[in-house]
Amino acid sequence: MLGRKAFISFLAGVLLKCHIAAAAQPAVTAVRIGEHVGLTRLVLDVTEKVDFHTFTLANPYRVVVDLTSLDWQVAPSEDDRRGVIVRLRFGQFRRDTSRMVIEVLGPVEVKQAFLLPPQGNWAYRFVIDLAPVDEASFVNSVGAPKRLAKPSPSEPSRKSAVKRIVVLDPGHGGVDPGAIGVSGVFEKTVTLSAARELRKILQKTNRYKVILTRSSDKFMRLRDRVAVARDIGAELFVSLHADAIRRQGVRGASVYTLSEKASDAEAAALAAKENKADLLGGVQLEGESEEVTSILIDLVQRETKNLSAGFANIVLPEFSKRVRTLRNGHRFAGFAVLKAPDVPSVLVEMGYLSNRQDERMLSTAEGRRPVLEALGKAIDRYFAENDG
């Protein structure tokens, strides 16, 4: 029989081991929910690689995610309503398994779920996308656990084994038409068509995973466009535009990168006009979280700005081989949509809808092809040069 001192020493040892085990447990440090391109996206920030699988349940509708045992360093909420999500519940399910139950409004499917490796200021992120489906499709999937990913112990190089993630942002949309051309062409229509076409060009190489911030004619807040890139772990963000100005003789493509000091008065005016787009949707900065406000106003990393400028300097020579460019083709201004602190970002003005020749060129797929092929080549060069 153990003596008192021996028992106390034994108990202390057990408690110490438990404490060390708990400390070594992967932790969830933040939970975010957003709506992107017809999907509801849930993101967990986790400190380490985790294994996971998902399945669905009915009566009521739920999506269940089982993960490696986790330390949930986030507070539960009584109401997580956003998109198809009503509420989240999470905790320890078994000794080696944590469970997250996502209560949803109706039948849904898991479109994709994956783990993003650390990048920039981010640690690992578990991402799950949910989309509404009909009852029959939901019933077929109910109760069937679906293993979606398991990190490899050695985790091969992301750059060589995994497609690079590029986010294309078709400017404007919905109640915000953007610039209106001399014959009535809407910028929002041109940019969406261009984004779809550039996506096809990139996908043909089989080297990229390409995400569009919007895939239909809908209004989208500037901060939500930034959030798409950040949540998906984008390695490059390209916002596509086609401006209109009073001087109808001006034509040609240009590339903008972020700077609080504009390169010229025209660049400053363009940024001010683009940044007002959110006002059409009744958006205000008041009440936003400190993180979001920082993204949209202040927080820009030096390294990200340098990478953005580097990409712009690759784009312009490719443009000059195929399309007309402005004399000072690389410009700088304080565009809100370029303020993701950890995603290299550029805004491309493909031409001027106020110029009849540019408008004619940008109004057809054939006319847009040279500028989009130039962008495709530039993206290839950018990743080739930054693959070290």
C-alpha cells in the first residue's frame, strides 16, 4: 500500500503528465463564418495539423465534423447565424477525438473541406464549405462519414505538389455597375466575363486552384472580397477592372498596387471612386471588428507589398507584348480591396470603357484574350520566380 508521501508524489506526477498532454494538444484559436460565391464557409484557426472527417445528420439538419482532439480556446455562442449555419456546438467526443456539430437551416452538402498549411501570419486553418441541396441529395448522404483529408507525416512541399491558389476578383456587381462605357457597356459585366475567361486559361495549365470572389451579377462588399482571399489562403489576388474617365482619348491597360500615397491625382481619384463601392450596399465601417477595420485601413505588411509590386512589374512587360498600356503603367493608390496584409494583391485596369476602341475590345471574348493571356503568362512567371 502506498504511503501518504508516495501517493502524493504519484498523484502529482499524474497531474503533471495530464498538464503536459493538455498543453501539447492542438488548439482552436478562432472561428470565422463567411458567405462566399454561393457557399457558407467556416474556418477554424488551429495551431497544428489535424485529421478530420465529416458526415451529415437529419432531424434536425446537422453537419458533424470529427477532428483530432483539440483544446477549444474559443467561447461558445448561442447564435452563429450566417448563411446556412444556425449554431455551432463543439467539445470533446472521445479521448482522442473532438466533435463540432454545425446546425444548419436545411439540407446541405459539404462541397469541400481541407487543411491549409501555415502562411504569413496564419497558422493552420481548417476550412469547410457548405452549400444548400435538395432533400433527395441530402438523404443519400445522411449518416455516411466522409474522410476528406489526412495530413501526411512528412507533408510534401506545397509548392511542388499542390496547386497554387489564385483569387480573381471581378470588380463591382449587382447594384454597383461600375463604369459605364460610351455605348452603355457595364464594367461589372466586362469584369465577370474576363474573370471567367482568365480562370479557364489558368486551369488549362493544371497548376492552379482558381477562386472567383463572385461568379454571378451580385453586389459584394470590398471587405468580403478581401476575406475570400484570406480565408482560402490565396497566394495571389488579382482584381479586374475597366475604368471610364472624361478624357475619351485615353486608352490602355495599367496595374495598381497599394500605397497610401497615390502616384498621381488620377490614381487617387480612381481609388476614391472604387472605395466608395460599398456605400451602394449601405456598408459602414462603424461597428466592425478591430481586425477587419485594420485590414481595410491600416494593416499592410512590407513583404506583401513588395511581392505585389514585383508581380506588377512582371505583368507590364507581358502586357506590352500584346496590348496597349499607359505610359506610366504601374501606379499606386490606396485601394481597400488590395489591403489584405498577407496576400500579394494587384488591381488591373484592362482598359478604358470611356474610349471607343478599348470598349470595343473589352466587350468581346476575342478582344479580351490578349490582355488575359498576358495576365496568365505573368502569373506563371510570378510563381516560377517565387518558388524558392
